[in-house]
Amino acid sequence: MSTTDIPWLAVLGLGAAGLALAVVATIRRTYWLALFSLVPVCGGLLLDSLQISRPNDPVFLVLLGVCLVALATVAGSPLVSLVMTNITKLPEPVDANAGIPRDENAAPTATSQQILRGGATIGYLERFALVGSLLVGQAAAVAIIVGIKGLGRFTELDTSVARERFIIGTLVSLTWAALCISVLVV
């Protein structure tokens, strides 16, 4: 490694820090901490736009790839939660994991608890699937990912508020994953 590799090493270090802060943001529900995840991604895109070449060290490239894939997958959840809490203020109670309004008067059941936890898992899987499809050059798979997610949530999207939150959350999630992975594929 030479001194010309320092900017990319900084991106890797900031990526690891951003990933750690995204995990903390999710656990503590302090979603604004996930904004630090933007720094390494924007830094990598800036270095790419300035045509500052990456180090050719295979270990570095693997670490950068793993870091960006993890950042795309993990930091998406607190970022979506941050956007949802700040853009759409709903009068109805909202499930923090799925972002879909639910009936406060309905008795919780084992099934409803599984559905509520499924929202976060769906988000992680959709971002990971998007990253994987873009890495192998199959951008058309994004349509399949969105279609599967839409079909899975179709019965819960009976109000305009639920549909709006679904669309906003999905677009934020997928845009974040695509932004992260663009550092690798550019």
C-alpha cells in the first residue's frame, strides 16, 4: 500500500465505523446515528468521480466489498426508520419494523407478532438481494424483488397511508442499497 491508497483506506475505516453506528442506531432506536453511514459511501463515490484508483491489493478489495455489502444491508433499516419518522407523521400507531399501520384494538396473536418481526427481515433480504443482483450484473432482478415484496404485503396495503409508507420505505431501502453498491461496480 502506498500513500495514494490512503483515501480508500479512509473509506474502508469510515465504512466499518458507519456499520457499527448503524447497528447501534438499530439497537437503541437512535436512527440519526445511521446518517454517518452516508460518509463512506459518499466518499467512495467522490473518489470514483475524481478517478482516484483503488488499491490493487486483493485483501483490501475483499474487505471493501464486504464492508459495503454489509453497510447496504444493515444500515438500510435505521435509515428507512429515520425517513419514515421524519417524513410521514401518521395519526395511527405504526409498527416500527414494517412501517405498516396496524389496528391498536386488535388482540395480538402469535401470527401478528411474526408478521411484525418479518418487516425488518424483509428489508434486510430485499437490500441483500438487490446488492447481489447488481454485483452479478442482473439489474432486471430488481423488478422481481419489488414484485415479491409487493405481493407479500398486498393484503396489508388497504389504505392510502399504508401504500404511501410502503412505497417510501421500499424506495429509500432500495436506493440506499444501490448507492452503496455503486461504489463497487463503478
